[in-house]
Amino acid sequence: MTVERMVLGGAAIRSRERLSVDARDRTDAYLSEIIFRRRRVVLPLFLLSFALFCATLIAFAYLPDLVAYRVYGVVNVAYCLALMQFCVTFLVAATYSYWAKTALDPLIVDAHRHLLSTVGERVR
């Protein structure tokens, strides 16, 4: 993402030439840090949940005796694995939501303030 795509108060920056070289570097540093932090959390969350999903599919396909094992009454391992997929989905969503609110949003607010102070009235 570049500076041109950021929006300030409803007015988009259409040209990088409107920013000084120092302001552009600082803004690009903010964007790079936001992207780095987001990838550092999103990638492991995705890989772990996808690995669990693939392991569940493999268990359903190649281990029918294992997933047919009854845990309690008519509830078998297959039901537990399917229920676990829902739980993991909500856990990933809650984890990312909490992390974004505490770690990513303050950085985005700082980047927005920096852009407002740098560009200010020139954008409007």
C-alpha cells in the first residue's frame, strides 16, 4: 500500500509529490510497520487453523475407525472434531480482534495523525 491509497478526512492523496521526501519516508515507514505487524500475527493464525482443518479432513478420509470412536453416548470423535473447527474459528477471530485493537489500532492512529499533520490543509 502506498501513500496514494490512504484517505484523510474523506479526501484522498492523489499524488506523492504533495508530500515532502521526509514525510513520504516517514509515512512509508508507518505503512511498512503496520504490514509487518499484521503479517506477524495473521500468518501463524492462518497456518495453525489451516493445518488443523487439513488434519481433520485427513482423519475423516483415512482414519474412519478413529473418528467413529464414541466419546460419550452417540457423540463420536468426528462430532468433536467438527465442533472444534467452529471453536477454533471463533478463537482465531477473537484473538485477531483483540490483538488489532491493542497493537495495531494505536499505530494506525499515529500514522493518521502524522499524515494529517504533514499534509494538513493541502489535501482539502
